[in-house]
Amino acid sequence: MYQEKKEPWQVREMFPDVALHLETAALVMEVRDALCLEMTSYHSSKHARIRIPLEEDYFLQIEPVDRGYLGCAEWFTYTSEPDENGKPIITTSMRTCVSLLKGDRRPEQENLVTFTTHCGDIEETIRTSLQIVFNHTGLRLNPQVRNQGKNWKKSA
């Protein structure tokens, strides 16, 4: 049966490369504009990554863990649970692979620790990742904040 309005997961199945591009663009806007963090991003038709510079020449590299249709990476996981009336409620979360990198240039770059996260959104992913980095390395690092906007340290 034809539905006028498609659910996000249905659009993702129809156009996985476009969905990855749009999801990455939305996350980039959130990190850069809402959280006011310095960052760079990369995406191809099947993969994406967000890289956030930290203090002292460290970087958080965040990549989606899940692979979907045609091998395209997926930032978001959609789950359906019934509400009290039995009507399905769709919720989203992010499953990511996060790496702490030292150094800016690829040949000299050192991967200090890599782990996966399962969080509600990109802000929670970044905050959780920084706490995991501290727990495993003892390094208390903050992301580099853009000149204007939200003060990351005060909102922590």
C-alpha cells in the first residue's frame, strides 16, 4: 500500500547513500552550530567520519558502527517499542566507533584508544567518549570551541 509520508528508516532503505549524506550533514551542523565545536568531516557514498580537535594535539574521530543496505554506514539505529496503548513508538540512538588520535598528520598519527558507544545523540556521544578517554588514559581533554556560542566547559 502506498504511504504519502515515509518513515526515516524507510527512506534510508530506499536511498542509503543519500540518507548517509543527510545524516552526516545534520550531525555536522549540530556539532558546529549548536555545540559550537571545531570539527572536520569526511563522507563518501558508503562511509562517514567526524573529527573533533581536542586540546594538546589530540583528536576524537567518530564513525558509525552499523552497516545497512548496499554496505552504507548508518549513524542512527531505529528501534520500535509499544507505548501503553500498544502503538509503536520509534526511537533513535547512535552506535559509533570512537578513536582518540594524537597528531595531525597521518604518517605521524597515533591511535591511543578505540571503543564503541551507544548514545542518544552526538552531544552525549562526545561527552561519553571524553569520559571513557579519561577513564582509560587519565587524559582530561576538552574539545576546541569556536569563538562564538555555547561554552562547552560550562555546559559539561
